[in-house]
Amino acid sequence: MPFSTPKLILHGLRRTALGAALLLASPAQAEPLLDDAKLLLTGGVTSVDGASGGGLATWSTIAGRGSERAIGISAHVTGIALPDYGWQSHGLALGIHDRVELAYARVNFDTRAVGAALGLGRGFRFNQDIFSAKLRLVGDLVYGPALLPAIAVGAAHKRSLDGAIVRAVGAAAAKGTDFTVSATKLLLSRSILVNATARLTRANQFGLLGFGGGKQRGRTVQFEGSLAWQASRRLALGGEFRTRPDNLGIAQENDAFDLFAAWAPVRNLTVTAAYVDVGSVATFKGQRGALLSLQAAF
Amino acid sequence: MGRTMKGIRVIAISAALMLSAASLHAQQAPQEPPPEAAVDWDKEFGVTEKTRDPVTGELPVDPYVQSNANAGAAPFKGDGMARAFGGKDGIRRIAQSTVARSEADPRIKAIFEKHDMGRLRRTLFEQFCYILNAGCDYTGRAMPPSHKGLGTTRADLNALVENLQAAMRENRVPFAAQNRFLAKLAPMDRHVTERGEKRLLPRR
Ligand code: HEM
């Protein structure tokens, strides 16, 4: 047979093998659901409200280590030791396509001896659940125009689990929802991260003492600012400021601030240590202490 | 009978794949073309053979207008950054180490296969050297056409940035200077990546 079919087939097969190899080598292969692809520290740590950000402030970061074509998850536990109180919180967060964040956090606030003084019993705990959602509207923390920050809106629905008691303390409600707008940018040229957040809230002591009160029933706009210096890929040092409403008639509430160090010893773990000052809590003044938070993120 | 059918099917499938394979990549002519058919398969498929530059070993690219503007960022002023990067020698080591790390990085190595890495080592060095104001001109292509068709993502970009950071660390570039350099590259993200954010909801 003059027409050399076998050779043609062989030639075709050789090309086929090459084509298959190229297809396999092309980046358009199945993408992982969890890609663990964010740059270190750029998913933030977990704030006292369970949303990603700094320690006190909610940032426009999206939790977890997923990039814009994957999801990310994070889990945290935080302890704050204050002169008269103990704070313990833990929670989970899900980040979707670096665009949407859904988070849950549980806060347990130990009143120790204060509990007895307030007639609640020694070691009485105020407990709270926080369900939050955040949507990044535009911008990016790291990439894109240097002067366009990541801008996000968020809502945090907080439910005190001690309704009768917070009402007895003078709170107008045991449930409340905060709304936030935040802008966050890592200014690479200066190794500085800047965040500004406006929060519409009526939470008393982050919601632990309920919502609204005799002095102020409704929501007010509060401000959260953070400034951090990226000392290395793994270490950021900074400070934060958070104004808070003063709603309750019986006790004064002050603004809060912190000084923090966030350290990522390995890719999936961030340790945050901070000095925190929340001022007066339920008439006990000078509540300054130490915060330690561990976050695992994928 | 069954055999013939099978043979025909194989021919049909391989012909279809040949087409796709040929359009994907240039390659050698078959060693022994069918004599009487005398088909020049390369011509048939529009394949032109590229010859490497005898001096540099680089493959030719489609013509483009050379300009420092192709580097995609304005250079730093003064010589502070060039010094922080160890001058031209340091910058060359950093560019080459970035490429070597990326070629070996399981996350992104596939993207670099079949590309002219000699050219990339040279042009990446020139780009870094130009932006760091260390006395080079950038002779490569602009970022969007250079990365067209690669299918790169933000995750790939972050992997490359980590490799660049490792290369800068290895060459003892202070962290603040590393970030200042990254500040020049960060705004290029949408020019060097192709597949953006995955949609949350399927298109209706
Ligand atoms: C800001 C980040 C980046 C910069 C500054 C950059 C720079 C460059 C430069 C200067 C070239 C050579 C242009 C030329 O040949 O004329 C190039 C080509 C290339 N880059 Fe990038 N690149 C970046 C991101 C990426 C990423 C994330 C990937 C994939 C992981 C990638 C993969 C490639 C490949 C495969 C080529 C060769 C293309 C070809 O052979 O035609 N680059 N890049």
C-alpha cells in the first residue's frame, strides 16, 4: 500500500501526546477550592467582633487564605486578661473569592469578683453570639492603584445570651446589629497599613451589656482607626483606636485602644499579642490588660 | 471489519488532535513525509520554525516597539534603591533567582514550561534594573502582551511575589526596600494576570 497510513497515525499520535502534554501543562487545570494563596498577614487577624481585621477594628480584609478564585477559612481563639474581668472568645470565618466574608464568634465575659459586687454572683459570665457578613466592594489591600484602598461594607448581628440581665442593667435590647464601612490599604512604599472604619452601632461594651440605654437609645456613628508597620513578611506592629457609644445610664463607657504585634511564624498561623485599654467597664475603671489571640487560617 | 472501523476512528481522532496540537505549539516536520503525497505539514498548519539567536540562544518574538515605558512603572529617583539591591550584580542575581525559584515552584512551574527562559531572565533583569534606577534600559515587551494567553491568576502572582521576596531576602535587601520595590509592581496586577475573580453566582 503506497499510502503509509501507519506512519500518519504514528505521526498523529506523536502530536496527540504532545498536545495532551501541553494541555496538562496549561494552567487551566482543575483549581483547588482552598488555594492557601494570600500573602502572609494579608487576611488580617480576628477582631473582637469576630470579623477579620485588627484586634479592635474591623478591616476590609476577607478572612482566610483564599485568593479571588478560591475560598478561605479561619478559626480563632482570643483571651483578654483585664484587672477585673476576663474575656474569652472563639469563632470561625469563611472567605469566598476574597470578596465575601461570613463569620461567627462567641464571646464569654467573666465578671469574677465584680459579679458578686453587682449581685450577679461571683464569676458570672456575660455571653454573646456574633454573626457577621462583609462584602468587599472595590479595591484591594495590596494590589491595584496605590491610593485605592480595599473598601468593604459589613453587618454584625449580636445576640446577648443574658437578655433579662442586660435589660435589668438598663439596656434597651438584648439584640442589635452593627453596620460598618471600612477602607484598608497596605501602603507598600512605606510598609504601613492604614485602616479607617465607620460603625453604626448601639452596642454597650461591644454588645456584652446589651444594646442602647437610658442615655442613648438608638445607633450612633463610631470610628475605628488602625495603623500598622510591616516590620517583616511575618511581623506587623501597630496601634488601634475605637470610639464607642456611651448609652447606659448606670455606667460610663470609654473609647478603647490597643498596641499590637501580629506574627505569622508559619503560613497558616497568626499569633497576636496586644496591650488593650477599654477604660471603664460596668463602673470598674482602668480596665487595661493583655490580649493574646491565635488564628489558624487556610 | 471491527479493526478497520477502529483504525478510521483513530485517524479521525488523531487528525482532530493534530489540528489542536499544531495550533498550540510549533514543532519539527515529520521525519518521513509520505513521499507521493509530498505534503509540507508545517506549511499546511502555518507552522514556522524559529531559530535561536546564535549568540544569546534566545528565540525571536513578534516585532514590537521598544521603549522603557514597556517596563510598566516609572523608575526610582536617586541611587538608594539600586544600592539596596546590590547594584546591577545584585539585581541580576535577584532576577535570576526569582526565575529559577518560579521554574521549580510546583504551584506555577507549569506556566513557564515551553517559554524562552533565557529571554525572561534577561528581560526581567532589565526591567528590575530600569525600575530600580540602576542604569539599564528595558528592551522587552509591555506587560499585557507578555502575559496574554498564559491564564495566570492572583494566586500565581502571589506565588511569584513570594519567590521574588525569597530572592531579595537571599540577597539581603532590607525589608522596607523590598516593599518599596513591590509598590512599583503591585499596580501591574491586572496586566500580568489573566483570569480574574471567580464569579460568585453563575452568569444567567
Ligand atoms: C508584576 C509581576 C510580573 C512582572 C513584573 C513580570 C515581568 C515579565 C517580563 C519582563 C517578561 C518578559 C517580556 C518579554 O519577553 O518581552 C515576562 C514574561 C513572562 N512572564 Fe511575567 N511578570 C510578572 C508576573 C508573572 C506571573 C505571575 C507569571 C506566572 C506565574 C508570569 C509568567 C511569565 C511568562 C511565562 C513569561 C514568558 C512569556 C513568553 O514566553 O512569551 N509573569 N514577565
